[in-house]
Amino acid sequence: MELLVCMSIAGSIPVVTCLLLYIIQRGNYNYILGRRLLLIGLFFYLVPVQLIKYLLPRDMFPEGMLIGRKTYLYSSNTLAFWNEQEGEYVWMPSWFNIVIKIWLLGIIIFAIYQVINYWRGAHSIKNYIFEKIEDTEDNLTYYLIPDDICGPCTIGLFRQKIVFPESFPLLHPDFIMVYKHEHTHLKNHDNLVKLLCLFVLCLHWMNPVAYLLLYLYIDTAEIVSDSVAVDGCTKEKRQDYARLLVLEASTSDIFPVVWKNNLSGHKNKKNSGKNMKVLKRRINYMMKEKRKGWLQRGIMVAVSALTIVTGAGTTLAYETSLSSDESFSDVFSDNSLDTLGFNCIGYDVIDSLDFSESDSVFISSDGIPKSISESEEPYALCTHSMIDGTFFTHSKNSSGGCTVKIYTCKRCEKCGYMTNKKYNNTVTYAKCPH
């Protein structure tokens, strides 16, 4: 299987598991476990763990699990996501190819737009910062901005900051709970994780589950932060925090939906119904007492471990291109002269070759000659369909004759990529018939 397909399958397994657990458990769904599953999926989406088996000693695996020693990746073949049989084309209508390219372009534009929007919003907030507060007694560190700019939030990817409106700490007695919420975002590096989720969309744009990863993480990050904020609080305190969530949900915000690392979550008039459902889900989850027994922890560990093992199992499904993609410039001697060699073709075929267009000609197994231009370059993205054939080079001699060298090689039917050239024979003519 192709490397990118295996990576996409491995990353989708934890995300789908997370979605199924939510659908089955509903109100009893554990968002902390869900976040771990999403992070596992993010890891498998971005890290090619399938290549590990080629870095380990061969004795560690049963015979037949690994392929031969001479295995090399076709660099232009790793981005393919469909399979094909040897010698066959992958046919696609032209309109479908156009749709795929437009879809991919749309995903890239979406990611760039979101990153630029976040950068502009974070940069404008940094310009408004006028004071840094360090409360050593409660171990709090945050920055103040004027009111009416935005609500409490975290900004930055690596050098993160917690930002509050100037009057917020004074007006809200539950300020410490809000700080815990924002500090959890900071501790979990949610801004950076969301940026990686955007990268997953660009890399695995053909996989619909990759889109779930981003939006599941957006809601999960907020609910996990709420859970930490109310941890150890009384029911009354939780109710006060819930009212604060409802109050903040009515205020405006400068960040786009993807970067909602703040107290209020999503604020969008067009999706107010959906946003209220998210807010209701957050409040219901934080009002429940969480079980922290060994059984609950054991289930979390077991599900996480099973998901990791299942995702890593795609390592066994991945195989590199079978043996020997040798450079075409490296010539090896081949005295065996197989059925595609010189003896099969004969002098009459060589005499009839047309070298007027190019001094290089390729003849496939069907016997049809193809002039090979020096300017011909293989496509950068091609699922190679290699066929065996014979390659001829022609050069004129000063005496009026010519020399034809004969090689066996492999050539892609679609893009013309050639490899594995082996020298067979040389034919010299006293008078050039070509």
C-alpha cells in the first residue's frame, strides 16, 4: 500500500474511535480520553511510522514480512493514493481531475486564510498589551489589554501569553477559574495543535476523517479546559462559572472559529443554534462529578493502547516499490540476453530503426518503437506503470558508419520515466543505414 494511504488510515483509526465513543456514551463521554485519542490520530497522520520496519534489524520480523534488501522509494510515487496493477493505467475523467485540484486548492487557501487571520488577531492584541501582572501569591501570570478588544484568551504558538481585558479580574469573582481555563489551553499548546490539524488537512485532504480531527479538537479543547477550571469546586461555583460562559457567549471576538482558545467558545450569529448546543454540552459536562477510580483510568489506558497498536499495525500493510529502482545513468552488464534482448529483435529491426528525430529509441514488448527526446522529463507526481523493453542509442562514426548500443530497461508508460538500464550488445555499421 502507498505510504500516504497507510498514514491516513493510521491517523483515522483514533479519530473514528473518538467519534464512536462520543456517539455511544453521549453524556458519559470522557473528553480527556477523547483529547488523547485525537492527539494519537494527529501523530499518526503526520509521522510515517510505517517506515520503522525498514530501520530495524531484519531478524526482528518473521521471514516474508519484509521485502528484499534492495528497496528504494519512488519519490514521485509516495503521494499517490490509489492502487493499480502493473502495466495498467489509472483512468480518471478530466472533470474529476479538475475537481480534485480545485478541492486541494480550496483546502490550502482555507489553511492559509486561517493562519493569516490568527496572526493578525494575535499581533493586534499584542499591540494593545499595556501591563504584565505577576501574582506570586496565587502563582498567576497574565497580561492586560483595554476593554472591548476581546475576551480572555491565549495567544502565541511557542511564546504563549494569557490575556485579560483590563476590568475583567475586578468585575468577576470567579477570575481564578477563568485563569485555570486559559492556563489549560496554554499548558496543552492548543494553538500549536490546531495549526498541526490544519497541516493535516493539507496533507490528507482526500480523507474526510481528517476534517473531523480539527473540529472535534476545537470542541474537546474547550470542554477539557472547562473541566480543569471547575475541578474541586462546589456546585454553586460551577453554576457561577456556567453563567459566566453564557454571558461571554454574547460578546464579540476577533478570532476566527479555528482559533477559539478562549472562555466563550464559538460566537457566530449564523450558527447560533449550533453554538448553543456546544455551550450546553460544555455546561452539562462541567456540572457532572467525574469518576477518577482505577477502573476509569484503566479503561482510558486500555483504549489508548489498543488504538496505538491498531494504528501502528499499518506498518505491516506498507511496502516500498519492489526491488531495484536503479538510476538510469548507472549501466550494468547483462550477458543473459533475455527475450527482450538483441537476439529476439534481430538485425532487420535495428536496420529499420528511425534515429532522425532522436539518437535514442525505446521498443516495448509489443514491438512499437518510441523516440526518446533528451528534453523529455518524467512527471513529478506519477503512479508509475513500468514495462520492460529494449533501449537503443545511436552515434555516427567519422568513417561514415554508425554504432548502435543495445540495453534492456524499464519505462513508465505514462510519463516516460526509465530505470534499471543494463548493457547487452553493440552493433557497428560500416555505412549508416539510419
